[in-house]
Amino acid sequence: MSTEIYHGVGKRKNAIARVWMKPGTGETTINNRPLENYFPSETLRALIFHPLNLTGTEGQFDIKVNVKGGGVSG
């Protein structure tokens, strides 16, 4: 059974973010850390999941992110 995995890359100045999404339970990790440890602010977490809320897909994908540069809030 093959699982579709979606991959995207975003760049700005010296920051690079790589994202992998696959159907799952909604687990999100950033640089191998749980989302809550990387972004303790509820406001920042809400911004991250805004596109998934709009499309009604929040909690339907496991998301793995690798980020280099840019700081926590950009």
C-alpha cells in the first residue's frame, strides 16, 4: 500500500523551510521537536494551522518540518 507524501520548500533571505505532509493523525514536528516545544505561543500555532483550518483538513495530516535560519517568529 503506497501513501501519498506531499513535499514543499519555502525560502526567504537566508531561511529555508522544508515540509513533508502525509495522511495521518495530525502529529506535527519541527526540527524533530513537538510543535508545542518549538512554538510555545498559541498565536503562532494558530497562524501555522490557518490554511488547514480553511480547507477543513486540520488533524488529517502528519506534518514534518525542517527549518534553518530565520528565527522562531520569522
